Amino acid sequence: MSSTSLLSENLPPLAERIRPQSLADFIGQSEIIHENGLLENAASSNQPFSLIFWGPPGTGKTTLARILSREFKADYFELSAISSGVKQVREILQKGKAAFESGRRSILFIDEIHRFTKSQQDALLHAVEEGSITLMGATTENPSFEVISPLLSRCRVLRLYPLSNQELENVLIRAMKEDIMLSQQNLMLEAEVKSLLFESCGGDARKMLNTLELAVSLHTEDNPQLTKTDIREASQQKNVIYDKAGDYHYDVISAFIKSIRGSDPDAAVYWLAIMLEGGEKPEFIARRLIILAAEDIGNAEPYALQLATAAFDAVHKIGMPESRIILSQITTYLAGVPKSNAAYKAIDSALENIREKGAGSVPLHLRNAITEPMKSEGYGKDYKYAHSFDNHFVEQNYFPDTFTNSPVFYTPQNQGREKYIKERLEKLWKKRYK
């Protein structure tokens, strides 16, 4: 297979060569691109509107902006928030206003708009309001936190997602069939090679195409069969879509916690590995595990909180890379032990009761009689000292006197060690736990 000219300096990258030119050719994002969908209707009616594309890299944000500008037959301006300042923005806004006054439309696409400062975003407001510029922004961050409210309120936010393996395969098929270079290669990829290629890109179509193009160039054998080795050499390492300050950060930690809660140690370790590979602070992960030990395990395995706290201390003292072992141990332990959220639900239930009904007064018999006047007021009178009775228990009221019935906030579950707590409480408080 001849590939010497595949990366010709005279040609743009593969991802650029096969970039879709119309909504009909666009692959993926079926939630927003479909017959009679928002974008299709806007294009057919020639009614542009300001919007923000929110999603990870390689999902089509820039491509959609360019397609829509063609559909609307608008003047198109493109800026990167990384390299552009207020001056460049104002120059484009002036051009947009001049075009608007002469009856033409203008679209300003700002890549990574979340990196614009407040003043830079403020500069866009008037033009967007009067309609002289249709703003299209792209961001990998949640725009609710990164885009100023006045500007956000004037834009429609469209969420884009990583491409599925099937969608990636459709992109791959198009590239191999339509690209001016790849179509000449008679390229062949077995199922396992494709699978590795898809895994290496993390749903990022541009990453996949870049990896494929490099793999073909590195392929030195005479046959057209790409190998897993070719893909590994081209990708170097898996594409971990993880930004410690980004939205995906919160998605991954959520998946991590829910995997432990669901008693799946393998999935939990997988999400742990993504966080560590992405550079997440081990202390952050360990801190979340302490919370989980109390919230999701509780008295089903009381030692979980103690061990999670010990793991945090160990991680803090040891640091990376060895902390990965400590985190793996505590993660798999917490995932493997019995679960109960009874303690978590108990405190929330009690707080809800207090917020709804107010805080009750402490009964006199539960108050400490520190002074003689207190004793004369009845403080501590008729209090029954539990240790003076059989089994160190005596039934008495511990709630405010205004309570007609003793509420049940804590409902122990038949899980792990909590089962024995449940049995004991049901025996002691027969009327309450019926």
C-alpha cells in the first residue's frame, strides 16, 4: 500500500477534506438534527438565530456553524476566543452592522467562547440584541457557568454528544469512500482494528480521522490491511476527554460514585482510572469517598467511614503515582461492601421536619439541672438513667413534649451490620417500629 503522499503538505488534514457541507451529510447529533428539527426548520425558513453549541471536541460544533452560515447565505466570520481580543470582535461587529444596513446577514462564530472575559462577552450584547450579528458560539464547558446571563438569554443552547461507535463507523466509511487520498488505498480494517480505533478517540470524530490518517502513513507493509499496531502507534495514547474544570469532570465523578453505590468495583475502577489519567487530584477523589462511605454505606458497614478517612490521610501523605493503589483499594472495598442510605435519609428527614414544623423545646426531664434554680424548675426530674436498667435500656420519651407520636427518621435496612441494628431497635421500640 503506497502511502507516501497521504500526508502531502499540499492537502489539508483528512478531517478537513471530508468535512460535511450540508445538514444532510452531517453524521451524529440526531437529537438536534432530524427531519422537521430546529436547525432544519430554521434553514428551510431562512430564519437564523443566535445559538451556542455545547459539547466535547470532535462532535461537529464548528462544522454546524459553517453549514448554517451557508444555508442562511450569510457573511461568515470566525474567531477563536484564545487568540482574539475585544478589538477583533469590534471590527467584525462593525462589518456586520454595515452588512445589516445594506440588507445582508452576518454570522459570527466564536470557538471556545467560554474563554472570553466578561468585557469581551459584553461587547457582543448590543449587536446580538439588534440583530446585526447572529452569534454562534462553541464551548466544551457548561455555558450556564461560563457565558454571562444577558448573552446566554439571547442564545439557544444546543447540546452535542460524543459520537457512538456506529456513527464513528459511518464517518469512517465516508472517509474511505470519498476522500481523494484514502479512496485510492483499498484500505481494509478488521472488526477488532476498528474497535481499537473507535476506543482510541473517545467519540471524537476528528481525533479518529487524524489517527486513521497517521496510521495509514505509518503502515509500511505492502498489503492494505491496517493492524492494531498501526492504530496504537498512531494514537500513542487513548484520548481521555477529561477537563478538571469542565463539565465532563462532573460527569465522570458522578459515574464513579454511582458505580460504587451500585456495587460495581470494575466500573468504579474504570472511572477512577479516567480521573487519574486526566490529572485529577487524588485528594479530591478521596474526599468524595469519605462522603460516600457515610451517605451510601452508613451502618451497613460502619468501618467504611473509618477506612475512607484513613485512605484520604494516606493519599495526602503519599502522593502520586502510588496513591493510585490506595484509591483503588478503597474504591473496590467500598463498592464491594453492603449498602445503606438509612443514615443519610434520617438526617434529611429530620431536617425537613424541623423546617416544616420548627424546633421543639427540650423536655424538662432531658435537661441538665446544673443549678438549684434549675432543679426547682423541674430540670432533670423523672429522667431514667438507661444504664440502671436491664440491657441498659428503658423506654421513655426523648422527643419534645408537643409530639403526639414519635416520628421515625431512621429506618435501618437488612444490609450488612445494619441488619443487627434493625433487629435490636425493633425489639426495643416495638410501638415505633411496627
